[in-house]
Amino acid sequence: MGKVKGINISEKKGVVKKPIPEGHFIADFGLEGDAHAGKWHRQVSLLAQESIDKMTETGIKGLCSGKFAENITTEGVALHLLPVGTMLRIGETIQEIAQIGKECHAGCAIRVQVGQCIMPKEGIFTRVISGGMVKVGDAIMLLEKEEA
């Protein structure tokens, strides 16, 4: 279906995340060491490289994986078109789409640096159902409910 193009982490919310080669994702928590991890429905954020490319086409320079504070940058998956409840196998993990898009908060560092943010429309958020490692280059597969 698709692949992991980047894994990104930050210790503070609302800032650009830094790339890492792999991450440990904990069931019902999220990416170990990330500010957004916790016992809530937006444990992991994902954004498609194709969405980032749309922003680049508007003339914004310097956009790369993590610039929109996403934990996982994907390639080959129209994430925002998948319904809430969709189960994904990402690397060793199984994650469930819990929310599509979000309201961009006031004072968002991404909006200040980039001028606008695509996460409110095309970013998705998942809950980690089954934890494990995710590495850059790992496959992303859509699962049927009975496979999860």
C-alpha cells in the first residue's frame, strides 16, 4: 500500500520535529519520547509526502519530513481519504485511525515558520493498538478488522 518515508520526534508540542531512523511505538501510548504520546486518541500523527509536495508546489521552500510536526511521514497512501477506524500495519505496529485533521492551535510554530499548515486538512492521528519498532522504509498496509 505505502511506505514510511520519515519518522520524527519532539520533546515539546507545537514545534517542528527532528528526524530519527527508527522509533519504538508503545501500545496505547504512542512514540516513545515524543511530546504528543500519551493515553489519548491522538497518540501518533501521520502526514503523506504527497500532502507536503502540494505545499511545496505553492512555492514554499524548505519543506521536509517533520516540518509539520508529524511523527510518521508516509509515501504512497492517501491518508486523509481513509475513514476513522481503519487499521494500518506500520512496521511492527498496528495502528487505528482515530481522527482526520485537527484545528491548528494559536501560536503554532509550524504555521509561523511555513506560513500555513496542512495538518488540519490532511494529517491523520492514530492510536497504537499493538506496539513495536517502525523504521524508515517500512511498509504500510491496510488491514481488515479481523487481521488486527
